[in-house]
Amino acid sequence: MSNGPRPIGSFCWINVLTPDSDDARAFFGSLLGWTFNEIPGMGHLIQVDGHDVGGFWDLHHANMPADLVPGIGVMVRVESAAAMVERAISLGGRGEPAREIGPSGTMAELHDPLGANIDVWQAGSSPGSTADPTRHGVPSWIEGYTTDVSRVATFYREIFGWTSEVMPMPGMEYLIFSNQGEPAAGMMVITPEMGAVPPHWATYVTADDVEATAERAVALGGSVALPPEEIPGIGRFAGLVSPQGVRFFVIRYSSL
């Protein structure tokens, strides 16, 4: 796991989209230790240990599109957001025009050929997250869910220069993407047990104690979508849902 600015081609930021922003900040602050700096008239920056790790945006804000649902968007750091838009389109995906976010940098919204959204970040004054990913509350892993792993794996290898290998797991195959020789993301097929979910990227947040964090989430009005369980050789994780409907995972790595 990288400390400091994330390398080009690595996961570097989250964007939490939620209704009832005040209550949602209270939930995540109590559960994950997040603190928030207001961006007047827009939203908040999420901080852990004084480091920015993402943005926190109110779905009820007048500038938000009406079709958005609660969730966490992810971003990958790139050299050129505009170039990634062109590359995504050439590879069969979609891309919205890159836009500057003040002096902080430039972002672009991309979708892979099966529809999963993954955004990109071209650093200006902000490289994205510099927080220690082993610390409680810091986003540390992204995981893609799709209907055709082999098809979209080609897209991600081509657009980000990732390599990939299959990790056999009980009852399934799990694809690991690497960036510059380091694990960057995971991907698996959407199973019938998951229901009618569209292709998407999910976020894992490091937790000091997975069981305690799951219990705390329930006490704060959230719920447990996936009870704590072990990933052999990796760590212990659980799937949680905020009271406002934001889904995410927490994980305690075996190496910590």
C-alpha cells in the first residue's frame, strides 16, 4: 500500500453521494473517524489524520442530477484526464469532457463498455489522497463488479496500463489488477445472490476492528449487508450500509 501521493494509474480518491448530508456526516464521522471541511455552497472534503481522502456531496443539492443514487464513486490518478476520455471512447467505453476543478486539478467521468463508472484525476495543486491506507477510516481498495470480467478486464488493462492475474477463490475466480507491480484493484462477476445490481466499483475502507465497526454501524442506524468473514491470506472484512443507503466495505488486513 502506498503512503503519500498515489502513483499514476492507482486509486486516489472517493466521492460519497448521499441524501441527508448532515446525518450522513455524523454517521461516517462516528464510525470511521472522518472529519469534514466545508466547501462553501458545494459540499465537504473528507479528512483522516488531517489528510484529504475524498469529497462528500449532498444528493439534495440543487446542482446534483436528479437520477443519482446514494453511493461512493472512485477515482484513478492519471497524467491527462482529457486523454483518458479519448482513450475510453476508442476502447468501447464512454467519457464525458474533462473539467477543471479550480486549481486542484482536472477530472473526467468515464464508463467502461458494460457501464461501470470510474472517474480519473489529473493533479493540479492536489494529487488526491496522501493518507496512510493502513489507518482506520482510510479508503484502501476498490473492487469492480461486472457481468463479463474478461471483456472489461481488457478495457482496464488498455486504459490504465494495468496487468492482471486470476486469484482462485472458493466458488469463484477473482481478478487482481496491478499497477507498476503493485496490487491496484480487484474484479469479480456479479452473481445471482447479489441481485439485480448494475456493473459498478465498490470501496473498501480500512478498519481497526471489523466486528466492532459492524456493530457500531448498526448502533448508529446503519445495517450489515455482509457479516464479517475472513479472506484467507488477506484479512477480515464486512459489507455495511449507511442509514442513507450508501454501501461500502470495511477491512482489517492480516499484515497489519
